Amino acid sequence: MHDLARLRRISFDPPPSQTHDLKLWVRQGSDDGSTERLPTVADVRCGERVQTVDRATQDSQALVPLNGSPCQVTPRRGVTKEA
């Protein structure tokens, strides 16, 4: 298993498609293949638009509208535990 503790940002350039939304959820995997929700808050930037996604207390996935621009997902440091 790779050590992702130092992950700070994920960047991607979505290809042209009919897709209108990015489904975003954060999970933590274990060596046995199981996963569990990892509460976090992240900023999603697509072009000039920035949307804050709060999964610190919610279990469901977030839908973020895509606009054809390159996107970055940046977790906020220090926001990883339930309140």
C-alpha cells in the first residue's frame, strides 16, 4: 500500500465529454482491501470557480459541477476528524 499521508493536492484535466459533475468522496483504504470514510473538507477549483466541499460530518458523496476546465482538489490540512 502506498503512503498517501503526504498527499496535498490532486490535479486533473477532464477530457471533453457529456459528463457534467465530478463525484467526490474521500475514503481510506487498509491492507485488507476494506475502506472507511475519511472525514475532510476540500476546496475544488475548476478554472476560476472554487467550491468548498465539506465531508467532515457527512457520509455521502459530493457532486461538483464541471465546466471543462482543469480541476484541482485540495484537502484542507487539519480537518480530518469528526467534531
